[in-house]
Amino acid sequence: MVLAVTMSSFGEPDVLQISEVETPRPGPGEVLVRVRATALNRADLLQRRGLYPPPPGASEILGLEMAGEVAELGEGVTSVSVGDRVCALLPGGGYAQYACVPAGMLMRLPTNLTFAQGAAIPETFLTAYLNLFVLGRLSPRETVLVHAGASGVGTSAIQLIRLAGANSIVTAGTEAKIERCLSLGAQAGWNYHDGSFVDFVQKHTDGHGANIIFDFIGAPYFADNIASLAIDGRLIVIGTMGGTKVDALDLGQLLGRRLQIIGTALRSRSLADKIELTAAFQAFAGDALANGEVVPVVDSVFDWRDVQEAHRYMESNRNTGKIVLNVN
Ligand SMILES: NC(=O)c1ccc[n+]([C@@H]2O[C@H](COP(=O)([O-])OP(=O)(O)OC[C@H]3O[C@@H](n4cnc5c(N)ncnc54)[C@H](OP(=O)(O)O)[C@@H]3O)[C@@H](O)[C@H]2O)c1
């Protein structure tokens, strides 16, 4: 038996507890990893409330990413060795001492990064990479408007945009968050408490609008997002933290400016897609992570026994970057 964070029922953070579960066993092509750190995602908060069930076949245990050491190899695995430091995206099961991962999903953890930093890589960077380059088709010199710029996904996106030679402008809820986004490479920031971002976007794109908008907010931003897109602009709907239902959409605007609205979800993609994405991300940003040009932004590290407190902290929207749990 091993320890994991389990839930007595769905609900508030106090349903989370540490208890014993069966030791996972690696199947053919899989690797058993001794998890040293995992990181929180908004999806964990929804799953804890019973609003986001894991996909069929995935662990019921929370946790979409982890970093740790290879503990055991399943049949046929030759790409890694026992003891290697790795990190990976998971369909679930990261809040545990051990997790099984298909070998193709593993990323080697560069020696300059701690396990806490490694746990902060997979979900945000793979989400940012997928939506910027695969779905968004970002070109150098284009401008991306990143909402919630200081979020985990936002801080990763800003750095990948910089690495690609493109520009990012952000919105966030505090001046301190905007400063952090600028320090990571954003060109300008807008505090949304000061009102609509439409004029801000026009000002920083010479009146052309943004080529890509990374939106996590949804309904309340929809009209201003459409108004802020350049010709051939792509609105990528990554989250709906502010609501899902929009009142009206003038389809004439889509035609007139050849706009695209793209919905995206990483977790439900096929394993083959995720393996391909992991390889493409490493080819693009692996060296930059190893030499410090790109950094996983860790807001705070909690002992996993304080997982309830960590969930409450994420719900308070105070983090800049990732909230990590050290798993001991
Ligand atoms: N589709 C996918 O595949 C995928 C994958 C990963 C994540 N996501 C989604 O991406 C979003 C960001 O995730 P994350 O882990 O990076 O988040 P995070 O680090 O927890 O940051 C979220 C930030 O969003 C801002 N925010 C929250 N509610 C808001 C609202 N109603 N209006 C405006 N701003 C709000 C807050 O910052 P301020 O102080 O600036 O308001 C908050 O700190 C989430 O919705 C998550 O579910 C989607």
C-alpha cells in the first residue's frame, strides 16, 4: 500500500485527506514513478466538487502532473532507467506517492530544476504550447493577448511567446501580477479593475488588434475579445472561469475579419496526441528550460499534508504561477 490524497465525499477542501491506496503497477510500456512533487490545477478544484469527473480509465485520485524518480520499468520500456529524474502530464493520480505513466509521456527533468519546479512544467507548458503553436499557429512578430497573465498557464505562455520571437500583452487583477508578467517578457499589461481592455489592445497593436487571444474567462470577456481581434485573429477558449453563456454573437464580424473561435481541452485528447505534443514541446523548449531561459514559475510550495490549505489558496486567486505540493 502507498499514501495518496483521497476524498471522503465531494465538496469543500476539508474533504481532502491522506490515506492508503493500492500500489499502482506499471503495465507494458509504462513506468512507475516515485512522485516527489505534484501541482494544483483549477480542474482539481472542480473535480473535488464533483463537477469534473476523470476521463474513463483514469485514476480517481486528483493530480494532473508530477515530478519524481523512475522507480520501476514496465515490460518493453528502454527509454529511461530506474532513478532518472522525470516529470509528466497525467490523466489523474498525481496526488500520490507513486503514479504509473506511459513512457512516451515522460520528460527528463533538467539538472538545474528541482522536483517542485518540475511539477510546475507539464500542464501549463503543454497547454500553452498546444494552443499557441498547434491550434493558434503563432508566427514571429504576431501579438498574443493573454488574459489572466499571471496564472500558471499565462506565465508559461508569456515565456513561450517570447521564445518564438512574438509579442504578448496581458490582463491581470493586480499591479504586482502585471509587473511579474512584464518581467517574464510581456510587453504591456492592463489591470482589468480599471475597465475594458479594448482600447489597451488597440493601443499596443497599432490599431490592428491581437492575432491570438488566450481566454480563460469566457462569457464576460466575449464581446470585448471579438472586438480586440485582428483580421484572421484566433480566439482560443481555454477556460470559462467567469461563465459559459454569451448573449449574442454577430456572425458578420467573424466573416468580415475572418475570425476563428477555437475551443480547446488538453485532458481529453488521445494518449497518442499527448505523446506527440510532449515531444514537440521538448524539441521547442527543452534547451531553454535546461539553460534557464524559460523557467517554471512556482508561486508557493506546500507540504502535501497541507493540501486543504493549498486548495483554499488557489480558490482565493492570490497565486502568480503554480502552487506545488511536495510529496513525502
Ligand atoms: N483547456 C485546457 O486544456 C486547460 C488546461 C489547463 C488550464 N486550463 C484552464 O486555464 C485557466 C487557468 O488555469 P491556471 O491553472 O493557469 O490558473 P491559476 O494559476 O489558478 O490562475 C487563475 C487566475 O485567473 C484569474 N481569474 C480567476 N477568475 C477570474 C475571473 N472571473 N475573471 C478574471 N480573472 C479571473 C485570477 O487572477 P487575477 O488576479 O489576474 O484575476 C487567478 O489567479 C483555468 O480556467 C483552467 O481551468 C485549461
